[in-house]
Amino acid sequence: MDDFNQNQGERQAKGSKRPDRVTIMEVGPRDGLQSETKILPTQQKIDLISGLVEAGLQEIQVASFVNPGILPQMADADLLVAQLPKRQGVVYNGLALNIKGVERVAAAGLKSIEVSMSASEAHSRRNVNMTLKEAMAQAGLMIRLSKEMGMLIRAGVQCAFGYLNEEAIPFERIQRIVDGYLDQGIEILVLGDTTGMADPIKIHTIMERMRPVVGDLEIALHLHDTRGLALVNVQTALKYGIRHFDASLAGMGGCPFAPGATGNIATEDLANFLHINGIDTGIDIKKLARCSQSMEAFFEKRFSGKMHRLVQ
């Protein structure tokens, strides 16, 4: 660890620059809600998203277009999109895990989609009931269809930093997935810490090896705070010029198919951390905190975030 800290400046010098502005993709309406058994009514979801827009969020993942029998919280995805508030400069995104999901995202009228697959064989089978080989083949078809339908594509690699008791995910496997994405053409690559197993050394290792693979393509990190390391991981990623992060208001969320994976990094905690470091996000933390407080009131529970309880 000492060598890692001592050499951070040297490692950063390989063409990376800490950004002056970071874009946060708010995933609360999707990732934040999907593990909650109490269903948030459609109108309250719309009110929540409207509040997020008022708080300055310009990228919001509003729903996953999946089998409602598996994720009942997402059963109203199509109806929800039809009623989203229109705001110049705000991009709404939908997550799809199969071809039918892509078709639904397009039919709903969204212009941005996230296509995602896992780098873990075990997680892939639990999450989408597919082997890695099957998931990779389908991901290629999904990206081609998304491009045909004129959508901007975020392509995700879930469990990029590990999965529970499985052996470490080989970088070569991640690279095969990413190479497949690059062959199809995508706008941004999302590396997901689905089970919160990332740490600064893992962030460093993957960033060092991934940048030569993707060139100038933007990389986003989807971090969970399972082990309390999310903000430390952000600090490391910033040194590699990463300027896109996913986050969820109040720290809501967690993958229902990854036992023990707690919520995402809290959006207001991340925004506060970035602001302290002189990095702009465009987010009004006080307005965002009201959204988080409303979710705690509705679900009658405390989420893991901190800043929403400290601001009035």
C-alpha cells in the first residue's frame, strides 16, 4: 500500500488529468428502487424524478426494462417514461438486459440506453440466466439494435472488480467483453462494482490496463459502498481523469442478485466530496437532500447516505 500511495503521482502522469467537472448519472429511480419490496407509485416516481431534475441532475436512469414478475418495482417503466418532465439538457436513460428490453426502451421513446452484462459466470447465471458466452452474444445483438434505433449507448461490465466468493475476475475476461463493445460502437463504458469489492489498488490496476484498450472512450464507474470504500475509490479514479460516476440518492440500492451488496455511493455524499475538492457537478445538495428525505419517509427506513440528514 505504501508503494501505491508513493507512486500515485507518477502513475497519474501518463496523460491523465483530474477533471474540473464531473457528471453524475443518478440511478436511484432504477438501482435505488429495484430492491425495495414496497412499491413506489408511478406518480411519486415522477415527482421524485422532477425533484432530481430541479436539483441539477442532468443524467437520470429512470427504470430497467425487465420482466415485471422478477422486478415488480419496474412494472410501470413504460408508463413512467411517457410522463417524465421535459427539460432541455436532461438525458433520461433506461437499462436493458435482453433484446426485448431494448425494444421496450426504444418504444418508450428514450434516446439513451444502458446495455449491461456481467464479467462473472455465477452472477450472469443468477442475474440473466445466461452463460457468459450467451450473454456476450446477446450484448452484441442488443448494441446493434440500439444503434439501429438511434439511441446513445452506455455499455456496462457488471462485477468488474469481483463477485462474492468467486475467484478474482481475470482482466482478460473483462477485456474480451469490452473489445466486443468497442467492435459494435458505444458512447461510454461503465465499469460496475456490483458487489462493492473495489478498492484503490483494484481501481488503479484496472484503469492502468483499461485505458490503452479503450483509447479516448469515456469511462464511467458505478460504485457501491458495501465496504465503505466508495469515496476513496472515487478519489483514485479522479487521478486517472474519470469524470463520469453513477450514484443513487441517499445511498439507496443494491443488486437483488448479489447477496450482501449494499447501496450505491450516495449522490449527495459524492457531490459534496467533489465540491470540497473543487470539482463542479451542477448539483444543488439541499434540493437533492429533500428528495432523499422523501424516500426515507416513504420507505420508513434510513438509507446509508449521510449528507441528506445534515442539510436543511
